[in-house]
Amino acid sequence: MSARERVAGGTANFIDERTGAAKWMKKTLTKVFPDHWSFMLGEIVMYSFVILLLSGTFLTFWFDPSMREVEYEGSYEPLNGIKMSAAYASALHISFDIRGGLLMRQIHHWAALIFMAAMVVHMMRVFFTGAFRKPRELNWIIGVALLTLGIVEGFLGYSLPDDLLSGTGIRIAEAIIQAIPVVGSYLSYFIFGGAFPGEMFIQRIYAVHILLVPGIMLALITAHLMLVWYQKHTQYPGPGRTEKNVVGYPLMPVYMAKAGGFFFIVFGVTAFLGAVAQINPIWIYGPYNPGQIGAGSQPDWYMGWLDGLVRAAPPIETHAFGVTISWNILIPGLIIPGIIFTLMAFYPFIEQWMTGDKREHHVLDRPRNNPNRTAIGAMSLTFTMVALINGGNDLLATHFDMSINQIMWFSRIGLIALPPLAFVITKRICLSLQRADREKVLHGRETGRLVMLPHGEFIEVHEPLSPEKAYALTAHEQLPPLEISGADSNGVANPQGIKGKLRARMSKASQEQIQKPTAKEMLELEDGHH
Amino acid sequence: MSEINMESNKEIAPLEDPGLPEHVHRKTDVDPLAAKKAERQVSILFSLSAVGTILFVYSYVWIPDDTLIFLPIFGTTNAHQLLLGLGLAMALFFIGMGAVHWAKTLMPDHEVVDYRKEQRSNNEDREAFVATVKDGAGQAGLGRRPLIKRTLALALGLVGVSPILLLRDLGPLPENDLNETNWKAGTRLVTDPGDRPIRPSDLEVGGVAQVQPEFPAGKVRHLDDIAQDSVLLIRIRPEEFNLDAERLSWTYEGIIAFSKICSHMGCAVALYEQTTKHLLCPCHQSTFDVTRAAKVIFGPAARPLPQLAITVDSEGYLVAKAPFNEAVGPSFWGRDSQ
């Protein structure tokens, strides 16, 4: 036994004799993970969270979360002698007088953008492949909670430097709080410690940003991963892959090396962006002053769609009995986001209700094989994209020399008209792709090779699919719609009434499919009926 | 009715599962030379990481943090921050690349099959669980001792009051704060910045100025004051006004004063277009017509900007004729907007 083996064995022995971990570790180290590029999206989220914790901790060593007024004296000449909050002055200090400080600030901000973007794309992957289905509904809900917290956390983070841009964002958040019926102005006075902007806000959101929200997120991420671990990962359909097994690489050594290596790659790319791509140059904006503003004020992208909704809102307020209800703020700022996130969280159960399918699923759907779900996803994304475009309407107008009024009207109409259109188009595309799959299985792949037959006819040579490929294209199930009739054979109305009818319609819509090749058709094909 | 018949799917899957495809050996599995080459590649990647760390240390210690260099795409940039960042990026990125390359070329790539079990526990365990819970609850005797149950419910219900009450001192009550500003009848308009009183002649036709109410000596202007008091003065030709008699009397020689705090969400309404005489809020593009008492002509704002009545005092300086007759800034529940 070499010296190295003796040390390793000794350590393992020490730990096992005290924890009995060997049995668990043996199982853990051989844990199987399916391999697919889209399974790395969630990893990016987790790694950028770690990067955020590391770079954020570095920033706290110098950041002073105080709104106390100071006069700036530092390396950035243009602001010397200007009165500002200690928070802003310390953010400048980090940027100009701490070696690597600006780099870490930029890494922190880029990591936040990557964190949010990866979370959204990961969520899209989970949605479009149906990975949220039973037994993974809880993990989906945890994901929705993490997305919501991520938006809040990001907003609080870029609000901390107390520059002119972020202060404007806080002002808008204050207006939303103030618009809440009955308690709004009280909430605002409690949160801000008095009139806006007051002198308490930065130190309060600092505690929330560096402790409260990250703490909750860390707990949720842990629960998320434990569930992934315990329930075992989903896998894409294919030969040898069933609902009862999981096919992939063992954790030790392949997955450890790949996942561990991938952490460094994500960190490296984030560091590269922090090095070469300037982000949030707070020294250009100047300190916050409620009487001033910069043109082209924009939130970060994950808030942009909310801002776009606010911009698109029609100017409606209700004045009655001496009170004011600001629908122009409440609807886009609270009601629509509330509805969107609630529907999102409950979607797994809504789908179960529509399809009546309450079984466990571990093999993923190809998006085309569930046209209704894919269309719902496309519809939601279209809504958010139009809102996001409207959130940048001023920049679009100035960069492309367009009329801001026209962009606004495009968005107002587009928010209502484009999502249903996206639904219909996506559904048709999915059905067409199903038709193409069917063709491929029955008649083989078009090779693009044209052959002239002896009697002069030209045909294109079709190459039959390999059994693996053909299986992958036909392995999915096509459920029949639920049978819920409006009335029974005696003409007695269904006791479930409107709810039943609605469900029947939903079920019919969600089960609209192109019939995949049947066993009979396949047999006929083999018999030579081409 | 709502359960799917599990058997119905058999008929639909027309093809037999051909099973896992045969394992294809990589070049590095069969060719020792290729494996040796891959090993070299991995070590080159790890070495590049080490070079990155050396670059990082060099930049930290020897490149002064105010060194500017010119680069073709980036323009003038700070060499210290740039090379520090590139060094760190290299150091991290190539560790990752090395590890992944190692895993992909030299570590085993046999796919392994593991089996799943249903998440649901078996019936025996479930029944045992329910029995344990019932048993435990029975031993605690909650059902048999209603007095304990009720007082416990009372205590638990009330205990949440304490932490909520503790939050009460987060801030004062708004009282009438949101309805009031520092503008009083006779308050002088002073420039922001500068705090100088102004005469009508200081503002040319077409000109714009930001003003604040004059504070008595010694009183400090806080950001809270600016957030409520900021006023925009605009001067146009008097005949261009399209106002009723009362609002016209609030102007002075073509000078009109509006709250600069947007009636929508409180941003500073800072963009004035001289030719159209429109004020635009850069946050949400609400557009106000100066000639018609800041009537909303576009965007999400539902109310005009509040107008401040102005005149001149005996020394010829601009003063407020009266306080704002409505609350400035965004709407709130208790705002009387009639």
C-alpha cells in the first residue's frame, strides 16, 4: 500500500467510524446522471449563485450602506467635492481605489444577469419538456419562488449604490407600494422610515439583500437539489430509456470532473465579462437626487418587462369618496405579475386537471409532442417579450429613429393580440413537425439524392431510419381526450356543468395530435406496401 | 373518469425498444498514442490556468491602478483592471476546460443504468405512518383535553402579534405629509442649484429653470424636501397659453410653474421640448402639454402635473402666490383627487 493510499484509507476510516457514511457514500458516488447539454442550464444557475456569494462577500468588506451625506474625495476627479451618500461614495471607492474592486463589482453584476438569464432558460427547458410533471411539481414551485426572489434580489442589489439611476428605480418601487389600496402610504412610510427617500432605506435593503433573501434562496436551492437527487434526474426519450430506469454517467469520476470543471468555466466566463464588458458605470450617473434624472433610464432586463407593462398601461385612475385608486400602477405593477406568477406556480396542477394524467413521468416530452403546452409556453414568452420591448421603447425610439408613441401603441395592441397569435402558430408548427416525424418513420429520411429509373421517372431516394431513431420518434404516448359529455344519452345535463364542459374542451385542445404511426401501419410497411 | 387507462398506451407504441445502442469506443480508448496526446492537451490547459494566475499577480502588484492603455475595440481602458480580470478569467476558465477535456477523453464513458422506484411509499408503510401519527396524537391527549387545545390555539394565534408590533417603529405615520410641501404663500423661488432668488427677467422666453422654495437661514434642504418641492419654471409667450382665467392668473408674464415630480410614479419630469412645448417624463414617457396646464397627452400618467401659482413680491422676485392646491407626486389611497 502506498503512502497516499494509507492516508486516504485512514481518513475514510476515521469518518466512517464516526458517521457510518460509507454505505451512503458508496451509493452516492455511483449515482447516475443522464447527459444532455440542456441539463447544464440549472448548473449555470447554481454556479453563478456561488459566484454571487463570493464576489458579494468581497464587496461588503468596503461597502458602507449608509445614506449619511458625505463630500466625495477620491480618485475619480469629476465628482470630487460633490455631496453624496456614504453608500455611493463607498461604491466609487470600491470602483477606483480598491485594486480589483471594479472587476469584482462587474463580476458581481454580470453574475447576477447570468443567474437570472440561466434561471429563465432552465425554467423554459423544464417547461417545454414537461419535466415539471408528477412527481416534480414541488420542485417547479420552488423554482418559481426562486425566480421571484431572484428578481427582488437583483433589484435590491442594483439599488444599493444609491446612484441617480438606481434611486430612480427605488422611486418607482415606492410609487407602486404607495399605490396599494388603503395601506399603501403607511407601508411606504414604514419601509422608508418616513418620507421618500429618507435616510434609512439603503441600510434596510442592505440587510435584506445580503442576508435575508440570499439565506432563503440558499435554503430553497438546497431543497431543490435534494429533490433532484432523491427523485433522480429526468431523461430524454430514446432506446433503452424508460420510465423505470435512468441512463447516464456515474457521479464519480465523470460527472464530478465535468460538473466541477463546468463551475470553473462559468466563473471564468463571468470573470472575462467583468474584465472586458463595462456594466453599471455608476460614476457616470452621479449621486441620487429626486429632482434630477438621466435620459434613457432603464432597469436591468429581468425587471424590464415589468417596466414595459407599466409604460403600456392606459392612464386610468378612479377618484371616488375622497380616495384614489391608481389602476395605471396597480394593474401592470402588481395585479398582472401576481396573476402570471400564480398561474406559473400552479401550471403543473392545471395541466393535470386538463389532461387527467396524474401518473409519474420521468421520460421527457419532445416539445412538438405536446403542442398545447408548447403553445402555452410560446404565448407566455411572447407576452413577456412584447412587454420587454416596450420597457426599452425610449432606447428603440432614439436608436432607430422611430416614434415613441407608435412603439407604445404597437406594444399596447401587441400585448393583447400577439400572444394568442403565437399560441396558434406554435401549435400548428408542432403539429407539422409531428407530421414530418410520421413521414420519416413511415417513408424514411429524404436523402436529397435523385435517381432516374430505367423508364425515365425521377425519384428521390429515401433511406429508412435506424431502429433506434425510429423508436425515439414513436416512443411517446398519445393520450385520448377525456370523455366528458355535456349531456348523457338521456339528455340529462352533466352534473359537472360548465366546469365539466370547460374541462372537456381543455382536454380536447391539449390532446390534439397527429396520429403517430400505428403498429399496423408499420407492419404494412415491412410487408412492402410502400 | 379522470384517470388514464394505463393499458391503452401499449397499442400506441408500435416499435419494440431496441435497447441501449452499442458502446462505441473513443479513439483514446483504443489508441495509446491518442490517449497520450489527450493527456498532454489536458496538462497544457491546466498550465494555461497557471499562466493566468501569474498574469493576475503581476497585474495586481506591478501595474498601477491608474494606467490607461488604448486598445482597438475597447478604446482607452484601465490596464490594471483589464489584465487583472483577464488573468482571473484565464486562471479559472482553463481549470474548467482541463477538467472537462480530461473527463471527455480519458475517463470512462460507459453509460450506466440505474433503476427508479415509485416515489409513493408502499401501502404497509403508509398505514404504519398514519397509525404512528394517530398514536402519537392520542398519547398527547389533545382530543381529550379541549381546554389545553383551545388555550394553545389562543396562545399561538396571539404570539404572532409581537413581531408585527415590533415593526411599528420602522417609520412614522404619513399623517398629512404627502399632501404638503414647503411652498407657502409668499415663499420665494430659488434656483436649484445655487439657492438664488430669481426675477422674471432672469428667464428668457423658451427657457426652463429648476427651482426650490427658499428656506430660512439655517434650515437644511434634505432629499425628502427636494422629492416634494422641486418645481420647473417654463417661460413661453403669454399668448401661447391655452388656460382658463384662474390658471392664467397663476402664471406671471408667460412664466408657468409645475411640480417637477411626475404625477405617475414620481420621477423627475425633466425633458422639455421647446418647439412643441411638451414635458416628457423619461421613466414611462408620460407627456404633458405646458400650454394647457400640463394636461396629459400621452403615456400612463392619469393626472396633470400640479401647477404652482406664482407672482412677484415687492422686490420683484418670483414668489409662490399660494401653496400647491393638491398633493404632488404619485397617487396614493388617501389622495383627494376631485
